Amino acid sequence: MRAVRIHRKQDLRVDDVAPPVPGPRQLVVEPAFVGICGSDLHYLSDGAAGIFRIAEPLIPGHETAGVVAEDPTGTHAVGTRVAVHPATWGPACDEQSHGNRHTWPGGSYLGSASTTPHTQGAMAERLVVDVDQVRPLPDDLPLRRAALAEPLAVGLHALVIAGGIEGKRVLVSGAGPIGLLAAGAALAQGAESVWCADVRDAPLRRASALGCDGVLNVSTDRIPESAFDVTLECAGVPESLHALLLATRRGGVLVQVGNVPNQSREVNLAPIVSKEIQLRGTFRFDTEIDDAIALLATSPQLEGVITHEHTLENSAEAFAVAADSDASGKVLIRIG
């Protein structure tokens, strides 16, 4: 089968590889669309995503929808249209099972170098996953839009961590795909208003097209102080935290959604004390992928987050476009 593989830093190839074989309680999905995520971009540009470095060729991709090609378990009929939950869970034990299961150690994620051997991802003609990782899709949800289920679930989980946003004023900092989908989810869940902030005009134009109530280019515009009940940091820029704390009202909530570098940074946290702001972290998601699928089925406007679609053979060009946030929102690889 053909597969996109990142061999090392700045080395992406479309290779012919042996197709994976399903084991017990596993099935085969033929991906139709796979989204390019920030972690995929880092694996290519840096040879690593955070602390996880590529030690062998890695098939990237954890945002996917496709069709069941083979299911030895008999759970799903061949041809069933599905989205894929990219995670498996580590074992629960007394010392490690505090918090939600997606934070437990010992799990895996599609397209990740966090395990040895690496957990191969979805940018291939065949993908083997556990049977409980697949989610059948509503008949009226196109596979192209369903490929947004994983990043939308990240945004939905962030709103859960925020304590819900119905009737609240929301600021989303970072209008990349995660930020845009979080904003779209906030609008769908009844926020009083949703604003987006970014340092570039092109992502902000996409936010306006999505229906956001206002946009702020923070390179020229001043974010109003204490104007928002919930603030979501979706860009992974720790230096922006002080400005976002100032933008959050007294007693409000600031949720760190973007994956920040694993290093010390100087950040002024004084407003957390003086304004009694709650700073909360969020990591991936659990069952929110089911809510994401339901929301995508009823919200066709969310497909507007997708700006580019490339074939498997043109994956190198797709990665280059995805790395340019001025030029692109969500970029998809079309496989099947």
C-alpha cells in the first residue's frame, strides 16, 4: 500500500509499504480524508513533536474519516462510513488513574512517536485500529467534513473544562483550525458572543466567515480588559497569557488549549490572584468525539475551516501549505 512517511527531520516520502494486518479485536479502515495537524508539521520540520522524537519512519495523521474495509470481529459491515478516535488508553491503577483516562500514562495516539515502536497514523491506504476506536457516521455527514471530528473534539473538551459557555462572552486566542473549531463550537453551544484574536489577518477573516461576533489583530488592536467570561488560549504561546488574563473578567476562566513548549517561560501571573481567575489546562479529549460527530452533522458551516485538499501523491505540497497559517486553515490529504 502507499503511505506518507516521515523518515527524519525535513524528510517526507510517499512509500510503498506492507499493509497492516488486524489482530484480535481490530479492523481495517480505508481512510478517505486525513487532516494535517500541528504535531504532524512539527514531526516534519523538527523531527519531533514536543519531547517525542522520530526514531523510525512514522506515518503521520490522527484526524481521519473513511470506510470499513475488513472487520474480522463482525462488528461493522464492510463499507460502513466511520470516523476514528485516535487514542487507546493506558491501564488504570491506584497511582495513575487520577483524572480523565486520556491523561493516564501508557496509552497511544495515531501518528505518534510517543511509543516504541511508533504508533503509525492514518496517512495511508489502510489503517488498522481497535474495533472500539471507530464511530459510525450519520448518513448525512460527508466524509470530508467528518475528518474534522478529532480537532473539533479538542475544542469541545476545552469548553467542558471551561465549565460550559452558554450565555457567556468568549475570547478565542489563536484562529488556527483548533481555535476556529472551538469558536464554532462555542457559537453552536449558545455563547452570548464569541471573539477571535490572532496576529494575522487571514485567519481572522476565516473567523469572521465562520460567524464570530468580532475579531482582534493583536499586533495592532488592544484586547479590552475584563471583557470576557471565558478565554481560550489555542495558539500555544505562553507569552500571551498575561494579556489574556487581563482580558478575562474577575472570577472568569482561562483555559490553556494550545500545546505549549516544555520549557520555562517568564509569564506575569499576578492577575490570577488579584482577579481570582481560574487557569485550567486541557488535553485532547475522551468521549467528546461523539459530540463532535453530532455537531458536524448539523453544522455544515464548520466545513469552511477546510481551505485546501491535496492527494496522497502531493502530500509534501500539502504539508508546505499547512505550515503557512496565512495561506491555509485546515489542510486535508485525500486518500480514498
